[in-house]
Amino acid sequence: MLQYALKRAVLALLVALTVSLICFLLVNLSTDVATAMAGEGATAETIDAIRHQYGLDRPLAVQYFEWLGHAARGDFGDSLYFHTPVAALVAERMPTTMVLGAAALGFALLLSIPLGVIAALKPNSWIDRLALTIAVVGQAMPTFWFALLLMYLFGVTLHLLPISGGDTWQHFILPSVALGYYATPAIMRLTRSGMLEVLESDYIRTARAKGLRNTSVLFKHALRNAVAPVVALAAVQLGFLLGGSVVIETVFALNGLGYLAWEAIGHNDFPVVQAVVLLISLVYIVLTLLADLANAWLDPRIRIA
Amino acid sequence: MTSYRKLLRVTLLAAALAFTLPAEAGKRDNSIKWAANQVPESLDAYFNNVRIGVILAHYIWDTLVYRDPKTNEYKPSLATAWRWVDDKTLEFDLRHGVKFHNGEAFDADDVVYTLNFVSKPENKSTTQQNVNWIASAEKIDQFKVRIHLKKPFPAALEYLAGPVAIYPGKYYAKVGPKGMSEKPVGSGPYMVVENQPGRLVRMKRNPNYFKDSPKPQPQIETLELRLIPDQNTQTAELMAGGLDWIFNVPPDQAEQLKTVPTLRVKAGETMRVVFLTMASGDKTPTPILKDIRVRKAIIHAINRQAMLKTVVGESARMINTLCFPAQFGCTDEGAPRYDYNPAKAKALLAEAGYPNGFDIDLYAYRERPQTEAVIGYLRAVGIRANLRFMQYAAMRDAIREHKAGFAHQTWGSFSVNDVSAMTPVYFKFSADDVTRDQQVRDLLEAGDTSVKPEMRKVAYKNALKRIAEEAYVVPMYSLPVYYAYAKDLQFQPYPDEIPRFWESRWK
């Protein structure tokens, strides 16, 4: 297990380095950073001065390694727009995104696990098809569309929930539902297939033969084993949700990392864009690593393979 | 994606209209709750360059002089009188009895400290173009100052009436730009009482606002600005009563909001003008545009009037020269008019040797539907324009590196009501000048450096006339902005896009 964990950790580190390189190159090759920073109406002299001032006239490789070295120490430089350290900006905005991500995942689990269980108990019934429909709709509908639908229904029409901002816990309900719904289909399908497999296994048949109550068989024996892979998947989904927060935080005006990324892109604030993309990618990589390790721990066949 | 969101907006608005409750959240407590989609990096007026920052500055601070947005006349504000001592020196008599929000009394020291601080490049003001013409400010006595200019700059008063706000000197010296951003202190009609960066700015009416100010005494007690990036969310908040006023509403959405009984929608003209640049200089990447007949054919091919009605929106107007009509020195007198005449366009192309038209790349960075309409008109006369849509910075790079010869551009003049902030940007041999006409440059230079208004007007008129005669650009129109707000709120839009809530009240 230790050898497997080390292998996965090294692989995760390589992926993180690759992500950092891609992130750096995408930002630096997509446009002339100095021109973009100078803004509308800047003279060629101003642009040259900015290029020199920020060291953008040096080779890209030198710039990359310098940036990576600082980033490894938690120093992402200063925001070009807000003129404050990027690390401080990120620390300020991170809690909102974490609360949103956790709430969204909570909603996704609350909706998808019961649906998956019910669908597995009544395969090919109308309820199974309904669960499948909910899953398909969740996957097919763009997040911003669903967010606006929720907003108009619960905010504009019914006046039940606040539309934007993050002052109270009520402000997080609509964004969490909008974001969490996207994660529902994958978890529901995995729960359903896991339950179907487990329900047909020998130990469940034995449990039933022993005369155990149906609820006991279902929740104590079947569900516990069926949802084990879901835990791993949920960790990965949390990474997806953090990425999706760019859209949701912008739509609901939540002052989190996603909104910060949106602002930074709009203002050509490249140090912030690089930091946010790198951090969200790292969270995703770490979660994937944890999911892999959890799976390997639960299923020894994986570590042997 | 754009059309998808457009369809969504229309559908949702239509569905929601029947159920919406009355708006006007602010009427109950005599406040205005409004929203912007930009986050200023700093509330210090000299350290941000976004529109909402420009707007907030007018609430928090005052300027030496005030330009009446209705008559465009300069009126006394913190200065009661002013005069040109020579081509490079302006003298101001300052008002007595004005107090800043923190109780500091206003006098010459405040003007001198503010202007000397912000005009020094080492202090890194973000809006250098607003202050880099100032050499220094000098105290003559407690209520008299002189501003020394680096060179003759006739638009100085325009800047002193707009972006050049006066700060309390002692406070600014103590807290600097960072402190001023966190806790802004000015003499303006509203005081900042709460500032949550990136989220909210709350302002209260200044009860001690000086009574002779050209800005009327404010009637609205509280202004609450929320920063909401998504336009659809702003609209939803407005319809739900969470906001009382929003701006920059897309035209299609504005049409829908007009049907909401609790709301009012108004279109206002802005100083941003739209035009097509046609590189005809020696380094042009599109030599075909060196032929004046081709350039004239392009202008004749585009139905600008029809575009105004269909894709631009209300309150905009067609322009015949490259400037905003209300700007000092802007005129189309004597300049040729190019009517919409596709037959003439085709004839001109045939005369130039292109009876079957030609292919050309058209660069653009905003107002895409308008660019697409232009492409449609050009195709109708045989000019096959290929859209190259990109970020502004990328487009400007392409123009400056002589890779883009034909571009759909806009310019807002930084809301400066003087031609010197518009036409010279594209015709005074800067990197953005793709024509490089010596005669035009000399005329503009004469207009930019003379302090005699009549001489300036003549110089600008001749420059604009030559640009139009040579068909160097396609002047299109001014751009409108749509405002949507609670119907019981009195609100008047102005071309400088500054909402003047100090003039507003609830009915």
C-alpha cells in the first residue's frame, strides 16, 4: 500500500508541475501581458516601461522558474489590479468558496444517494426512469441557466430567497443547489450501480435468508458497501465544484475565489489568474490522489494492478 | 453562448413579468440601492481607471470647477474664479467655508498637496493621462493657488472639472492612497460610511455640504452601491426590489424591462463613439485601402442610419467626423457627407479596379452585432470582410504592429469634453495613427496647444474636414447606454455617464 501511495504521490506531483507550466504558458502566450496590463490608450513607451518594470522582457523559462520558486513558498506576487499580495486576496476569498463547495456537495449527496438507492431497489420502474431523467437534466443543463432559473423562481417570483450576495446562510442556498445539481448525476449513477451489484451478492442473500428486516439489510449491509466508491467520487466531484464556482460565484455575486478569478481575467490581473488556476488545480489533484488512495485501501485489487 | 443567454433572458423576463411585485426598495427609507458590474481596485480616484470609480469620485469629492452637463459651461465649485495668467499658468481663487467630511477646512494647502502628489510620476497614479500635464501647484495665499502646466494645455479646465478631485491635504498626507481607498474623505455631497471592497459601498448624505455648490443639495439620504458582476442577476434584483437602479442594460433586455409596470427604462447617449479605421499609411497591411475610392466605397456601403435603429439603440446619433458632437472643437461643418449608397459604392470599387469586390480582414473587439451588421453591408457591395474578433489588447497590438489595417474601434475620450482627448489619439503620429497625414497632425497640434478658443476651433475644424475629405475613417455613431430603475425615482441621464443622484428624489 505504501509503495502504491508513493507512486500516486509522485504522479500527482508531476501532474501539478505540468499544470503549473500549462497555466503559466497559457497566460503568457495568449496575449502580450504588458500591452494588456497597460490598458486602453497606452503609448508604446508606457508598454515598454511596464514590460521592463515587471521583468516581462526576460526569457519565458526564467520567468517561469522564478514564478514557480516563489509560488512554492506561497508567494504569488502582488495583484496588478488590487495592488495587494495575491496570497492575501486568495486567503480572504477562499472561505466563501470552501463553504459553497461543501454546501453544494452536501446537497448533491443528499439528493443523489437516496435517488440512487430508490432507483436500484426498483430497477426499470417509473421511479428509476425519473431518477435517470433528473440525472440527465442535471448533466445537460448549463449551470448558469439553472442558476438563473432558480433565481427567477425563488427570488423574483416567490420572494423566498435572496438573489445575490453572501451576507447570510440563506444567500448560499440557491448557489449551492445550482452548483450541487451538476454533481448529482455521477453520484446517483454510481450509487445505483453499486446498490444493484451489492443487492445481488451472496452475503445479502444470506442476510435475507437469516430473516433480517429489509431495512436492516438495505442500510446496514448493502448501502454501506455500495456507497464506499461514492466517497471517493465525491472527493473528485468537490474538485469539479470548486472549478464550477467561477460561474456560480459570478452569477450570484459571491465574493469567493471563482469571482476573484472572473475579476482577474477581466482586468488582465495575470498573477491572480495564475494563482487561482494553480490552487484550484492543486486542490483537484490532491482530492484525486486521496480518492485513489481510498479506493486502493477499500479494494486491494487496485493496488496490485 | 451569447444568443443562448439572450434567449434565456427574454424567456425568463417574459415568464417573470406576470409575477413580479413592485420594486422601489429604496423609497421606504429614502435610499437608492444601485449596482455596478466592475470592482474598482481602489476608491482613491487617482488609483483606479474604471467607470464606477469615476462615478464614485463625483459623489465623494469636489473639483475646482464644475462643468454643467446641460450647458457644458464651467461653473465655480471649490474655486470661485479663475484666469489664465499665461499659456502655461492657471490661477484660482478658492472658496471660503468649505469643510471636508472629517472636519478639515478647505484651503490652498489642500489643492497644492493633492495636485503636487498625484502629478508626480513616482507616486504612480493609475490615471496618469489626467494629471501628467501638471508641472506643479503653487500656493499664492490661503485662498489662491496657481497651477503651472508643463506646456500649453487648453483642455486643462476640462480635466479640472472632471477627474482631478481635490483631497484634504493633511488627511491624504497621513493615510496615503491606500488609506484614502479604505476610508475615503472628501468634500462632496456624499460621505462613505461603509466600504466592503469588492462587495459594497454605502454613502450617506453630507449634511454640511456647502450651499453654493453647483451640485444641488442631495435629497436622497443613503446610497448603497452593490457590486454584482452578472447583468442578469442585476436585472433579477431590480425586478425583485433588491435594487432601485441599474445601468448598461443590454438593448434587448431593456426592451423587455419596458413592459414591467414598476420600472422605467431610459436610454442615454454617451461620449463613446464608434468608427472604422482604414490604414492608408506607408506601412499598411492592406494596400487596397490606400486608394481613396475604396475608402469612400466602404463608407457609402454602410447604412449607419439603419444600424442606429436596429442594432445600436435609442439616443445614439450618427456622426460625420471623428469626434463626439458635444466636445469642444468638434464640428462637421464643411466636412463631406457620405450617404448610404450601395450603387455608388459598387461604382467606386469598379473605378478603382475591383468590380468583383475583394477580401479583407475586419478586426473588432466589442459590439459584435454591430460589426456583423457592417460585414453584411460590405458583402452586399462585394467586399468580403472576414471578422477577426479578439480582445482589445490583441487588436491594438495587431494595429500597432501593422498587421490589422481595417478595424472596428470605439473611443470614450475618458469623458473629457474636448476634441484633444479624441481625434489626436488617432491622427497625431502616435502608434495608433495608421494614416500619418502631416497636414492633419499639424492642424491638431495647433488646436491642442493654443489657449485661444477660436483658434482652436478653426484648427480642429480644418483637421476634421481633411480627415473626412480623405475618408481616412468611417465615422459611425455615438453609443447609447440603457438605464433601468424604479418608476418613482427621478433620474436624468447625461452623456458623461455619471448618474447624478444628488439631483434625484423619490416621487
